[in-house]
Amino acid sequence: LSQLKREGINFNCLILGWGDNPVDEKYKLKIKNLVKQHKLHDNVSFIKSINVVNNLMNSDILIHPSESESFGYVLAEALALKIPVVAFDVGAISEIVDNNFSGFLVKPFSVIEMSNAVIRLIRSKKMRLEFGSYGIIKVEKFFDSKKNIKKLINEHF
């Protein structure tokens, strides 16, 4: 986010999905301190939200800097809303996000690569729309629960 600000890009970042447990609160405090340190308080808001999808609906990009991920529902939710994703290529994220088609997968923990990918998407509405169109097709094909249940029943019974 600091890189975006240095590049003169105007942005608003919503940090979503906090719980009431001590681990989340400790992590949130760490991030709030970084926001303060980098003078990003005018650009960053924290939203405690059980329903992340409602807050994603007006977003242009989902930035997902997870250190590990078994299956990122929020990634599939973003793609279903035609929102391109920028994420670290860890865990099962590559099962959901197709690099250079529905978003960018970057080297884990490379803040520079992540910043550059976000800047590319910010600067290209065409790319955001193309990634969004591909993303919803992927979600409908592979992550539609009704289709998957029907397929399982047909294959096993």
C-alpha cells in the first residue's frame, strides 16, 4: 500500500473479516501500527464483517496476502463477483486463481511483486474486466455447489 501511495495512486483499502478472538485482535493491532507507521490512515479502513461478500461487492481488486491457505473461500467469492485477485502463491490458492487469467499469483512474501501486480490492475480497467470475466466462468464451472453435488451423485450412484 505504501508503494501505491508513493506512485501517487489514490486508493481505499478495506481490511475485512476480523473475529473477536485474541489472535485476530493481536494481528489487527500489528496491521494498525503498520498503517500508522506508513501514514496510510486516510487510505485504510478495518471492517469487522461476518459477511465479507457484502463488502467485496464494490471492490475493484482483492488483495490476499495470506501466508498459507487450504481453500480460500474469499477468493472464490471475489471471482464470483468478477473481482480480480492478487495473492501470494501459497497452499491451494492456485487451485482457485489462475495466474494471468483471473488474477496474479506472486512469489510468497514478495511485497514488491504484489505491489507491482496491484498497480498493473489499477492502471488497466480492461485487464480487470477480462480477469473478472474469466474468474466468474471458473467459479461457475468448478465451484458451483449444485453442479458439484449433482456430479458426485451421478458418478457414485
